[in-house]
Amino acid sequence: MLITKIALATSVALATLIAAEAANAQPRHQSGEAYDAQVNPNYGFGPRVTIQPNDAVTGNRVIGRDPDPFVRDQLLREYGSGHPD
């Protein structure tokens, strides 16, 4: 009887952990508007545009667009780092 309760408690804890991990793994999508920094890269401000799922957004600026999440992540890492283009 005790082993059955332990096995049940373990399986419930494992199911909860898996469900929490799956909920956390969903991509973050920002909504709203941001400045299109690609239009005027010297100042980082341009016209306001609607944020799309493929946009690389930092703060209130769209700094690039690419369907590949690894490229968007690289854009975010290099933005403002002082690294020349």
C-alpha cells in the first residue's frame, strides 16, 4: 500500500513538472508597436510599425527581421555591443 502511494505521488509530481516545462517552452510573442530602427540605424528610431513574429525586438525598437530564431538571437546579442557590422 505504501509503495502504491509513493508511486502515485511520484507520477503526479512528474506530470506536473512536464506540464510546467511545456508551458514555459512556448515562444514569447510581443504585441503592439515599436520603432523601426532599420530605417535610421544611426539614431535607432524610425516610423512606428506593428511587431511581427519574425522581428528581433529590443525595448521599443525593431532591430531586424528573420524567420530563423538563431539569427534573431544573434541580432539581439550584437545590437549595441559596439561590434562593427
